[in-house]
Amino acid sequence: MSFSDDEIERYARHLVLAEIGGPGQQRLRAARVALVGVGGVGAPAALYLAAAGVGTLRLIDDDAVSLANLQRQILFAGADIGSAKVAAGAGRLTALNPHVTIEAAPERLTDASAGRLLDGCDLALDGTDDFATRFAVNAACVAAGIPLVSGALGRWSGQVGVFGGRPCYRCLVPDTPPDAETCARVGVVGALAGVVGSMAALEAIKLITGAGRALSGRLLIYDGLAGTARTVGVAADPACPVCG
């Protein structure tokens, strides 16, 4: 695949990177990524994946933009309040990079719809905040044999992991935690969403281009209050209901 003059200038900083270069940028342009949840994690991740030149982004979310979103979901603006997130996001991402194809799926991903919504995608990035959806995304990715980048956040801390086959996300979280919390209930500092979303986008770019070492089978945990990060291994669970 050849690049237009506009693309050569747009992606110039990638093209001179030894780990990406022309071949890596071609892989980005050929990739199809599903973004499950266009919220705190998914919104900044979508911006960076579109800017990077990922060929097709499929936005999956049944929510509408609210005023409370704007504290951290920088994909949207005040004029978008009340609009479907996938529609508003598609407009912003197309304006950012017209070379990227945006597919809008204004629906909630469930066990029943996950296979259809991820069909044809090379990778899924999950930024949702409920475990039922996370479990459904994970199961569909394992069934389809595609990698899953998972990002989560709350209060001042966040985490990013990559799961491909074994271990899978259910090896890390076998069941819904009894003390599961949501950002709406416990709060979250807005800039943390940018940190975690950008980390998730970076992992997706590494997986697509083959650059570096992805967080496969590992979980990066970031503490925004302390300004520290650590990485822990995730072991495959022989009793996992999805990949065991």
C-alpha cells in the first residue's frame, strides 16, 4: 500500500521510528479495531488510534453524552450533550483524521451480540465499567482468537492489561467482585482517564505493529496519587470458565 502526500506528512513521526516505519504504518492502516465503550478510557484511546492512522475504528456504545462526561471524556464538547456517543465521536474522529473509517454501533455489547459486534475486527479495546460487558467482550475475543486490550480506572488509580488466548481476562477476574465500584459512585480524577486511555491505545498500536513488548499476560497498575506504576503477571487459571 502506498501513502498519499498527506499521509506521509501526517504520519512522519511514525515513519521515522525504527519500530514502526512504513511497514508498521501500513499494518495500522489495514487494522480494524473495536472500541467497546466510548467513555473515560475509550474516548482518549479513540483519539490516539485515529490520529495514529488505524484504518477502521468500530465504536460500540449505547450511551448518550452527558454534562458529567465532559470532566474526563475529551472526545466530546458541550454541543454534543444529548447526542449518541458513537455519533458524536465519529464526527470528531473523522475531523481529526479523514483517512480513518469510523463505524458507529449505538448498542450495548452483550453475550448475545458480542460475536456480531466484534466480527471482522483484529483487536478489541475494552474501556467499559461493568463486569458483565467485560466478561462478554473477553469471551468473544477468546472465541474469535483476537487480542483484548483492557483498561479500567477509578478514583486516582488505573490499570491496563493485554489478553490473548491464555491467560484471558476471566483468569484475572473470575467473577464480579462483591465490592465492585463505579466511577459514578466513588469518583475519578479527570486526567487519569487520559493516562489510562493513552496507555491502552499504545498497547493496541504495539500489538498491531509488532513493536516492543506488549503487556500480554501482564497488568500495569498506575497510582496517580503516588505517581508510581508497577507491573504484575497474570497466570492462566486451569479452572477458567472461558479459556481453561
